[in-house]
Amino acid sequence: MRIVGGSLRGRVLKGPAADAIRPTSDRLRETLFNILVHSYGDPIQGARVLDLFAGTGALALESLSRGATCATLVDQGAEAYALIRANVSALGLGDGARILRRDARKLGQAPEGERYNLAFLDPPYGRGLAPPALIALRDGGWLEKDALVLVEENAQADVPLPEGFALLETRRYGDTQVLFVRAM
């Protein structure tokens, strides 16, 4: 697993030892970032990025490599937390990345002045975790108005969006679907 674009392109990321963490593949990550640049006006440049169910941190770290200002990575798992810390340290991104070990469905209130305009949600497939995480983002004031949110889930899963979110499009890649969602 590597960073696929930007200033850190080609740098290796530490991956999980077990199957409990399912990182977004390099190919899918590259595809998603190309879509963001070419179809959504490059929301990565200068972005404040939030990565829920961060796993290895690949999506947030890719964002930082491509010009995001800062990223907050959230995961409650011990292995994920250790992987994220190791990857942030290895890439020298300690100043731009903050790691929170907590349940993405129970975020609480966003810290004062910390709202994000780009968010990634990559929960374990098939457990229905995306809708409660979106509710936590909305109710905690974590997202700016019109923030772009990408939700990754199994291609067969139904992902009902809570009030305050609008589906822009869904794209499917093998056994994965990615919902492009706008926070209202």
C-alpha cells in the first residue's frame, strides 16, 4: 500500500496484520481522488479533512499529500490507532494530522472552530455504521455547510442517508460502492 499522488507519492504505508482492517486499495483511492479533482473542482486543495473509520489512515494521508491543510483521523480500534500513528510518523505529518481514538458513531460536539469540508467514511462493510456516523457528524457540528462526504460500503448494501445529507451520485467498483454526499 502506497500514497498514489501528491508530494508523498510512492511512499509506503504500513498495512494491517489481520483482516479486521480493510484499507481502501491503491487503485480505488487513485480513482476517488481523480473523481474529486475532475468532477468536484478539486476540493482537496486547502481542505480540512475528516477520516472516520480511518483504519490505516490512507485516505486522510493521501489528502494531505495532495494539498489538504489538515486532517483528523478517527478510529476506535487499537490496531488501527497504532497503524495510523506509525504511518503519520513515518510520513512526517505530525503537524498536519490529529488522531482520535473513539467510536465514529459517538463523536460528541466538534471542538470550537473545527469544522471540516471533506470527509471520508469507510466503515466495516455490512454493519450499518455509516448512517449513525453521519448523524454524529451532523449533530456534533463537525461539517461545514456543503461539505463533501464520501461513504464507502459493500456494493449490495443499502445506505440510507439521514436528514441533512443529499446524495450526489453513487459509483460502484467490484464489491464496493462509493456514495458522494453533500452535507446540507
